Amino acid sequence: MSIAGKLLVDVHTHVYLPRYTSLLRSRSTVPFIRSSTTPEGLPDDRLLILDHEPSGGRPVGPQYWDRDEKLKFMDKHNIDVSIVSTANPWLDFLPASQAHTLASELNNDLEEYCSTGPSTTDHKIKRLYGFGLLPLVPEITTSALLDIVHQIGQLPHLRGLIMGTRGIGKGLDDPALDPVWGAIEKAGLVVFLHPHYGVDASAWGDSVDNGHVLPLALGFPFETTTAATRLILSGVFDKFPALRLLLAHSGGALPVLSSRLASCIDHDPIVASRLKHDARYYIGKLYLDAVAYGPEELGYASEALSRAARYEHGSSVTGATDRSVGSKRMLFGTDHPFFPPLSASEKWASVTENLDAIGAVQGWAEEDKEGVRGGNAISLFNLTR
Ligand code: URA
Ligand code: ZN
């Protein structure tokens, strides 16, 4: 068991389940896995999932699909519990009927992956839980989506679902998704909103080969920022106030842009009277992973979350900007198996940097840090069984 007997829980950690990996191997256009060999005759499998995938794709191996590799990684970094999600691009590229069938099969596969895995050392809970998948593709029927929300709600080790930003083709602010948000809220599932598409690749230029840096460092968080903002603007939190939305990569740029967003809403004749609350109130309802790699960023994000109460219309609360309040909505993550070290190293910097960042946030008490490392996840995902 990790730090001071408290559980370390990773809420942002991915898998391509074997059934999904086979699908990627069967394809020859994005998304796919290309198998070849190096000049020395060694296997050289590459993952090509992004449109305009830079640099011939990324190396891919058993860390992406083998449960033992996930557990070895967890042991190496003293991670007690992982809430595992299928990595992008999920089912986005499939026709509706295939996406529906595969969602159901992959949800069952993930339940088995978790339920047949080990328990924590105190034997109280399992070490693996999961986020299920919805077949969010154009032409899917609402009843198919509701069917899968129901399935996920019934699988005991799935505690939420991961989704991208496209919805059923028109984004997440599409009113056609209202019944789905309602069903997710009712089932008490956490929505993990994760990017895949980035922003228009022409923004990256083509004079210099910057590898994956621009799409991953900027494109991913900008995409999350836009999708979450559109959701807020659509009034989803007024309609479904108990919806629990966890944003990848600490919410991208949303925390730092939240007051600008509020001001733009207030000055816009079309939007100004649409929402029940100031935009900062809705931002305070979000959950953010703590995958930001720096204490300043985590500290600021927690501050942006903390001040929501001040912006509840009719609220008499005036203070509540201390970072401790917001820290309760932030949760440790690794993004494994992405961002492996480039050269042999005992631990992965992508993990230790995030842990060090949590430990160094100004204004978080030790109790807040413990919450971000695991206590908050235990409450959010009800990890008592
Ligand atoms: N790269 C991806 O494609 N997905 C992630 O989740 C992280 C990095
Ligand atoms: Zn991720």
C-alpha cells in the first residue's frame, strides 16, 4: 500500500482490450496498428490513430493490452487501484450497428478484466475498475445508447464511461443527447471526457517536424476546453445538475479562461440570459484529473474550482476561494501506457512528475493531497465495494 497507508488511485489510465486490438490490427487506415520488423529483424508494431499521425505513429506493445503489464506498471509506481478506460478513438470510426455490438462486448470484456483481477492488499476492494464505452456514432439510435448506459450501470466494476467530444456527429451540446445525459445521471455514472481530434492540424504548420508535441500538448487540451465549454453553454448542468463530468488533462485551458468565458457570456445578447448561473459556477461542478505535470497548474485549477459557490445566483457565500475546496474535485492520473520514458528508467517520469506536482501545490494541506492521490476517487467512484 502506498503513501501512509492511503490508497493511490489512478483515474486516467488506458487499455486497448484484446478484442479492440484485433480490430486495429485488421485495419489499414487510421485508426490501425501496423506490424513490421526493424532492419535487425525485431518486431516493430506502430499505433496510428490520429488523422495526419506524425512521425509514422507511436510504438505499441503489450503495455497497451496485457493486464499483467498494467499490474506491473501499477506495482512499480505503488498504484493500488486503477480505473481503466479504453483509449481513443474508442468506437468513433465504426458504423452504428458494429459500434453498438462492440460497445456491449467491450464493456463485458472490461468487467471481466476488472472482476477477475487481484484485490488490494487489505482485500477490501479490487485493484481494477473501469469506464465503459458508449457507441457514440452518427445514426445510432437513442434506444441503443440508453441500452448501453443501462448495461454499464449493471456491471459492478464499471463506475463510469469514457467519451470523446463528437457525440453522435454534432458534438456534445446536441439536444439529441439529452436523454443520454439523463440516463447517465440517473445511473450515477461518472463521464470521463477525453480528447482525440485536437484542433485543425493546419495550426501546426509543416516547416518543422515537431513529432507529437503540438497535437498532444496543445491540441488535446484545446479540444477538451471547447467541448466542455459547449456543454456548459448548452445548459446541460441546469438540466442535469447531478451529472458528474471528469475532464482529462486538468480541464485543458478552461480553468484559466473561466472568467473570460463568463464575461463573454454576459456581454452576448444571445447567450446572456440562457443559463441559470455564472459560467464559473458550472466550472466549479466539474471534476478534473491531476494530469497537468506541474504544481502551479494544479494549484490554479483547484482555485478555479473553489470559487464556484461565489457565483451561484442568489448565494450569500462570498469567500470560498481557498484551494482546498477545489482540490476535492481533482484526482491523480497517469495516462499510462502513453508517455513511456524514452530511455530505460526505473519509474516513468509521466507518473513521478504528476505525483511530485501534487505533493508541491501551495495551499493544499496534506489531507488535500491525500484526497487528490486517492481519497477523492474513492468517494467519486464509490470504491468501497
Ligand atoms: N495520446 C493519445 O493518443 N491518447 C492519450 O490518452 C494520451 C496520449
Ligand atoms: Zn488519456
